[in-house]
Amino acid sequence: MLSHIDPKSQVSVRQNLKWLFILRNLMIFCEVILILLTVHGLGIRLPEQQLWLVVLSAGAINVYTSMRMQSDEVVSEMEIFTQICIDVFSIAALLYLTGGASNPITWVFLLPVIITAIMLPQAYAWYMVILTTSLYTMLIAFNIPLPSVEPHIPDPSMMMANMESYQMFQHMHEMNDKSYFSLHMFGMWFGFVFSAGLVGFFVVELARTLRVQERSLSKARENALRDERVVALGTLAASAAHDMGTPLGTIAIVSHELERDYPSHRYPELFDKMRIIQDQITRCKEALSVMSATAGEMRAESGGVIGLIDYLEDVINQWRTHLPGVKLSYFLDPDVALDAKIIAELTLTHSLINILNNAAEASPIELGVEFHASWDLDFITIKIRDFGLGFPADIVESGGKQPVVSKKRGLGVGLFLTYSTINRLGGVIKLFNCESGGAIVEITLPLLNTETINDE
């Protein structure tokens, strides 16, 4: 159904209505010129009153279109299609009154098809093809012929009655036939010149529109890449702020204890140095609280396509450099070949390391952390389990949709940032507690299969 076709933007549709108004004015002007030229210039007898009635009807439609463009009501694609259909029936009426399919300007039926194909979706164009083809076919059988110019073969029986009259009629027939042929050739010539100019105009305008759209799309892509960089850099900056908050808090506490143990009246030089350290710690905390990403030399989400196993091992190795003494149980369970690929983004790596850090912090030292990874052609599922007290109910319910309450001396946004990163990459993250104790973070991420890599 036509009603199910997705509409274009309102600006584009309203612009199409304006173009339709201009083209109809051009069509009315050409119709007036042709009627005057045919009736008064060539002296061909036509149903002039009916022709002017059709022209006035088209003019009335254009007056309504002009008023319609001044209103603020939404212009639908169905309205554009309906107006083009009215133009088709107007053309069919003019052709019916002027010889039907024998008229040399029947090519005008192609114009509504071209206009519909340019302005509207493909389904409308096929409906217009059906309509114009049907009307053209009907005009072959039903029309008012052009009696003053069409050739008439003399009756051979006249030869028996009056040879002189027969020769005169034959001469008139040859003149009429020549006149009909010349008129037909003129119509074909005029149709070619007009259609060539119109097609050239449409092609030039369409090419210009495509260039403008291409520039707009290029600018939109650049803006999207820039925004993506800002978001990714912001995610990394906030993640760094989250990781640096705890050690800075520890340093601040130690510095205060040192200040208390070494008072200024006994150790003035050491006290002054401690004050400098505290001032620098305060500056770092302030910088972390207002840290924002600026344009950098490297895109934060950048990362090449590498093997999945290599990527997982790299994540584990990076995490072990932070917490080398934590026990880790590492399990891989692939359902397909081991050559699966993934994009190694820094934001994803940082998110996985953040989850491992949280799990190691929650688990007893002797139990450590479990890391399970299984995948198929399209997705990988990663499960990170700890053996602690489990997630609080409010964290499980919120699902990382907002920053959680700060734990200990951290900034309390690590889980929120991890959720943001996973969702941006098209993945899903779930939190749930185990009946036997501990908690599990389950992450599902899309992979790059062989077909996708070949297409790229």
C-alpha cells in the first residue's frame, strides 16, 4: 500500500511541491502556445472550447497549489502523487481531443513518469507507469481524430463516374497526406527539442542536488567522526579519572598523616614540602573532576582488526601488570574455528580491565577471579566472576544506566562508563549474583566474521 511508504523529510517534500507548481505553469504555457498555433496558425479545426476548459482546469489546480504552498500544513508524498496524477489526466484529456495516440506529442506521458521517479520513492514510480500506460492504451481506441489533416483515400468508384473528379480528389489527397506528414514531423521535432531541453534541465538540476547532498553527507560524516572521537576520549578521560581517584585519595591521606607526624615547628622544611605535595594533590583532584576530552592526535576508539584469542590474551596481560598477585582462572570455549576477529578498541580494553579490577577487589585472595569466553561466528560472550558478597540489589536493577554511589575512595563511575562503552559497541552487559556466592558480569559483543571483513 502507498500509505506504508516511509515519507521523506518535510523540507524535501515541500520543495517537490514547489517544483511541481513551476513545471505545471510551464506545461500550461506550452499548451496555450500549441492551441493558438494549431488553431489560428495552421488553421486546423479542433474542439477549442473543450481544450480551453482543460487548460483552465489545470490553471485552477495550480492556483490551489500556490495557496497550498503558503500554508503550514504538512505536505505528504501522497499529495504530491495525487497532483501528478491530476496532471496525467489533464494530458490525457488534451490528447483525447487532439487525435489520441496518433498525436505526435504523446511523448509527454513520459514526463510524469520521470518527475515521479525523481521526486517520490520507487513504488510511486511503478504506479505512475501503470497509470500512464493504461491511459495511452485507451487513447489508441478512444479519441477525437484530427479531421482536417488526416489523409483520406479517394473512393475508386469515382473513377468510373468521373475521371476528372477522381484525379482532382487524388491530388487533394496527396496534398493532405503531405500536410499531415509535415505536421507530424513538426510535432516529432518539437517533441524532441522540448524533451531534450527538459531532460537536460532535470539532469543538470539532479546532478547539482546530488553534489549538494554529497557535500552535506561528507560534512555529516566528518561531524559524526569528530563527535565519536570526543565521546570516546571523554569515556577514556572519565575512566582514567575513576582509576586515578583511589590512589590520589590514598596519597592525600598519607600526606595528612605525615603532616600530623611531622609538625611545622619541629620540621619546617619537611612541612613546607608536604604542603606543596598536598597542593599538587588538590590540583590533580580538581583537574580530574573537570577533565574533558579535547581533540587529540589519536582517536580513542582506534584499534585494528586482530584475532580474538590474541586480543583476550592481551587484555589479560595488561590486567596482570596492574594486579600480578591475583589468581585468575582462564577458560576459552569456542564453538567455531579459532580465527575469529574483533576490533581492539582502547575503550573496550579499558572496560574489561575495569571489570576485572572490580572482581579482584571483591574476591578473597585465595579464590581469585574466573574469566570465561565463548563465541560463535557472530558474537562473543564473556563472563567475569568473583567470589565476593555479590552485587547490591540497586546496582543490579539500575543496570549501569547511571553512576553508582562511590565505594571507598573511588569516584564511583566505573560501572557506568563500562556500560556506556559496551552499548556504544553494539554489545549487551548483564549483572547477576550466583546462588553459590559471588557475582557474574556477562558481556556479549559482536564479532567480525569472514564475510564482513571481505566486504570491507
